[in-house]
Amino acid sequence: MTRDLSDLHIHVGGAAAPHTLWSIAHEQGLKLPVADYWEFRELVSARPGKVKSLDEYLAVLHQWTERIQSSPQAMERSVHEIIGKEYRSSRVNLIELRFNPMKRNQGGERDLDHIIHAALRGMDRGVLEYGVQAGLIFCLAREFEPHLNEIIVEKAIRYQKRGVVGIDLAGTERNALELDPAVVGKYRALFAHARKAGLKTTVHTGETAGTGAEGVRAVVEQLEPDRIGHGIRAAQDESVMALLRERGVTLEICPTSNLATRAVSGTAEMREVLQKLWRAGVRFTINTDGPYLLDTDMRREVEMLRRDGVLADEQIDQAFRWAREATFVEGARPA
């Protein structure tokens, strides 16, 4: 097992333990559709074999975990416990947690700054207790009106010195090229604004069959991200892989997540995709995406890749070295 482990793509909504969510839900008096913990555990699971698509995976995330985490107290506890669990289970000592703060403030009923401060407190506690390095990434949402994403970017800039390290664009991607040119221009301006302020950028793309490699190309050319979340469809096109290599864009690969959402048909296709990226010189990292939602952790991700012959040991080790080079967390990159 590689000792210097990093997890750069992990969602707060998919990483909090079911028993933590169960406890938070009862503390907040939320009415749940089940009365038994084990039924609840199944309710908040999206492990491989249970969900059949990215939409079904996101439905679990949005309907339950994000809703339960919609308070400052819930966010502080969730972030703190996620960092501890990642270190205890797999000795992950560099972690970038991402979430959309507007999906935690009950449509404006809760103060956005309180949500953010709480997440930062949870991160500070986790860093202090476990001696790890960490940062927060704020997710913009494809389904949001532009002015809401603008607010999220401004909040990320405001809290940059407190531990917010970047922005992401997330949500179901039907087709990266179907966006109205004016909307694309707005995202482009937002990403340029974030970069100018010193934030790093990443984008979810290329994780569904519908977008293909051209979706990855559109994102790289128009939004110019430092990294791409998933991006496995890039392996379908040699020119897109060349573009990623030339631009120095690192892919955040989430193996179990892609298996669960049927982005790949199985480990054989996962092997084919990653080996194509490797041969093309495209840098990629290994990540968990939503460890509790998917019933995984970094140790199990690595074991699966080795057991099923997806990657050789030296390739896995290189992926973690690339993660250190691509991290958004100041002081964690190699000198």
C-alpha cells in the first residue's frame, strides 16, 4: 500500500458515515421515511449494483445526504468526521473536500456564511487532530441560475485565506456543447475571475456516455480548468488526450464511482480507459468521490485496481505522485 495517499475528489455529501447522518437527522428533527437504522443505511447507499446511472446516484445525494447536512452544526460535524475517517481507514493525509454551500442553506433560510464557517471549523479540527493537510472546494451547479453561481465564486474568493482552495462545476451534464453561448461565456468569465483571484479550478465532465470526448474538449478549451473531475470519455479521442497532455490538465479518476454509475461497464473497460490515458501521457489521480455512499475508501480503491489488474503498482504510485503535484492545497505540492 502506498503510504503517501491523497484524495482530491471527495464530496461531503457522499462521504459522511450513515450513522453520522442518522444522528444528525434525529438531532434536527427531520422526518425520515424509515424508522430503522439499517433501512436508513440502505436509503443513503449508491454502491455499485444498486444505482444504474449518474442521475440515480445524484438523486440519493441531493434527496437525502445534502438535505440532512443543511445546517452549520451538521456541516461542521460532517467535515470533521470525514477527515478523521479518511485518515483512520486509509491513512489519507492530503484531502480536498468539495460541496455546494447553497445546497446546505435550505434555499436561503440559513445564512450562507454560517454554513461556510462551520465547514471551515470542521476542517480545522480535523487537520489539528490528525495532522493532515486539507482544503475546501466550492461546487457551482449547472442547474443554478448564473447569479447564484456568481455568489458561490465570491464566497470562495472571500474565504480563500481560510482554506477554500478552488471552485468546481458539477451537476448532470447532458451535453457540454448544448449550452447557450451566453451561458458558456458566463462560466468562462466566472472561471477567469476565480483564477485571477488565485483560486484553482476543476470541472465535472466526461463521466457519462452522452457527452463523449467532445464534452471534455469543450470544457478544456472554454473554461481552462487545472483539473477535470472524472473525464474518462477523453480516452475515446486521441486528439482530446493530446489536448489534456499539452495543457497539463490532470484527471480526477474515481474508479468505484464510475463503476456504480455505469460510466464504464466493468473493470475490464476501466483498465482499457486508464491504460489508454497512461500511454497518451495524460496525468490522472485516484479518488473515492463518495466513500460511504459507494461503500468504499481509498484502501479499497487501490486494492481493487491491483486485484483486477486495472493498474500496475508503479502506475498506482505514479498516480499518487501526480496527485501531490496537482493538489490545490498550498504547501502540499512537492518543492
